[in-house]
Amino acid sequence: MTDVLLTHAYFLAGDPREQELMRPFPPLGLQYLVAALREAGGVAVEWWDATFQPGPEAFVPVLWDHDPRLVGFYGHTITRPVTRGMVARCVAENRRVVAGGPDPVQYLDTYFDMGVEVVVIGEGERTLVALVDHLRRNGWRWDEPSLEGIPGIAFRRNGRVVRTPPRPLVRPLDQLPWPARERADLSAYFEAWRARHGETALSMTTSRGCPYHCTWCSKQVYGDTFRRREVDAVIDELVDLRTRFDPDQIWFVDDMFTINRKWVHQFCERLVERGAVTPFYVIGRPETLDAELVGALRQAGCYRMYVSAESGAQHVLDAMRKESTVEEVERGAALLRGAGIELGVFVMLGYPGEEKGDILATRDMLRRLHPEVTLLSVAHPMKGTAFHDAVSERITGEEAGRLQFRMRHSPRLYDAAQRMIWADQSLRRRLAARDFDAGLVRDLLRYPAWRAVFAAVD
């Protein structure tokens, strides 16, 4: 029997967008939780990664095989609909069920109605250890009076939701054990990467949190804080990953890798000094970049940086509270190019206040940036954000776990806008690379076609 089984409800088979990109990574949050429980000791802990499974029906034999006393779910907006059925299965078999992550705290009643008994609010490692210890001491049952003494949770008692005081954040972060990574857990990811890209990748984190206040960003787990690990502790983990798994590259998942320039310089210097230079890519704030910093990053192995450009219209960025300008994005892109670092760009369409001309301004900004990767999304509000509060009276429903709202233009226009920009970007990359093939002809036809649709619809 397994005491604790941790899992999630994300199935790659149900995500056509990620199937197209095929850059999956193991769920780092779950691996941290597993490591924390194993370090605490006293219980048998396993986790089940749903990513490459065909669907939630594959969860049933896993339950029978592990026979866990407690099942913990990582909850995310897009996985909530699928989580419901998996939780119901656990409840039907009289298993304890908890949930955590960014979604459950905003949908407490929804998760409690599913059958989840306790929701972890905020960072999960120490809270989950405390919950498991509570269950062990009480014969794997909840003792509600003493449950109220555990910080950082919510549960339902006599029909009323009880929220305990928040748990202090982990400081310093290096108190946490490294994520529980095993070769068997990574093999499917490596195979997927090799098949599509001819290389492999693993993820790491050097920090938690972000001090910026973008209106659409959910901060349900780490809040507005920013905490960073020690430079050599990060490099120790990186060296361990290289020794054990030999990935071709590392994806640092930090929300803002370049926010502390002094730390970044130290990190880059120590990577070189320790002979640990490794290809990696990050997310950075363009206004934090200068020639010296991007040069240090390139020398340490950074080959791509993603920047959150979002819009080519400054008034849209101001409405988002981005605290950056279009000019800063373009300046940062030029610095990266000068250092030989590729550029990835995040763009959001459909934010309130955006007009058709602003979408064209975003297209034009992307033309000037020449990014190697362009990631487009259409705005949707998440509970707990300023964006959600601003459009709450315009929310029309939910689709695949995502809230929908009355937008300035029709869904058809935003679909055409995305396709127009994708075609434009693909065409320009092919021309720059002198790829005079059938793909170029296709893009030469696609761009004007979608540009015409975009102009015709509203």
C-alpha cells in the first residue's frame, strides 16, 4: 500500500496546442512535493504523471495498484474539468483527497463539491508534510478541531468554508530538497523531445515569485514576493542534472530570471569558473538588460530569452500595468541579438481597450523584433486577478476551465488576427533564412488571405 499518491489531470493527448509545440516538461511542483514528503519520512510516497497517458481512464488501475490512503491533486484552470472525475473515483473508493496549486484557492466550493476535503493555499511543501503528519496521528482521518491549527489550508466544516491563517513562505529557498527526479519519470519526455526536436531538455528553478503587478497574472501560490536561491546551490543542482541525465539544455522556469542583475552576473561568473557552462533559456524583463549582462549570459550558455512583450500598443501595456514600454522591448531585443541570444516573445490579443489598429501595431512590433519564437494567446480572465475584477460583469461562461467574457470584437476576429500574425511571422522567417520552398509559397498565400479576413470582420 502507498500512503500518499500525488498526481495531476493534465493529459497531453487532450492539448492540441502543446502537441504542435511538443516541448513538455515534468511537473516540477509535484516533484518538489514528493521530495519534501520523502525527506520528512514516515510514509510511502509515489506520484503518477498523467502527461503521456491516453486519458483519465488510465488513473483507475493506478489507484488499484498503489492503493493510496491519500491522493493529492495539482489543480490548474485547464485541468479542473478532468480533475472532477478523477476525484470522484478516489471518493468512491473512500480515499482521502487534497488539492493545491493556483486554481483550487479561487474555486474552493467547486473543489469541495468534487469531493476534495482539504485545499492547500500557497506553497505546498511544508503544508502537505503537516497534513500527512496530521493524518498519520489520527488514523488517516481528519480531526477538524486540530486541523484548524494547520496554517495555509481551507476545508469545509458543517457546510462552511474554514480558511486557516497563511503559512509563512519558505526562506531561504535552499532549505527545500531538490525535486524528486528519476530516469523512469523522464524517459517519455526525453523521447518526445528527441522525436520532435532532436534534443532533450529539463527544467529547474532559481527563484519563486514576481514583484510586478500585471493585471492578468495569477499569484495564488507565491504572491508578490521574490525569493532567490544561492548561486552555488543552483549550480550544484545543475551539475547533478548533467551528471545523472545529461540533458542538452535547461529551461529555467523563473517568472523573471533577470530581475536581480547582481545575482545573474554572479551566476554566470560561477558557471564559467566551475566549468559548468550549459545551454539554457530563460524569461527576462527587457528593461533589466544591458550589454554587459547579455554578454555574461551568452558566455554562460544562455541561447534564448523570452520577453513578455504582450502588445505593440503602449496604452494596452499601460492598462495591463506592465511597467515597461514598447521601446524597452525593442531595445532589449537588439541587445540580445547583438550578443547572439535568440529572442522569444509572448503576445496577448484581446485585452480590454485594444482595437484593431492596436493588433496591427503588435504585428508591426513583431516585424521589428524578428523573434525566433512567437507565442500568441487570447486574453481570458482568471479569478483573483485585477483583470478578472475589471471584467467580472462581462463574464459569459466557461470553456475548458477558462472563463470567457464579452470582448471588444468577435471570436472570429481574434482567430483571424492570430492566424494573420502566425503567417506573417512564418513568412518573414522563411525569407530571412532563404527557404524558397513550398512552405514559402503557402505563407505567401496565407498572410494576405488572413489579413483580408481580419480587415473584413469585427
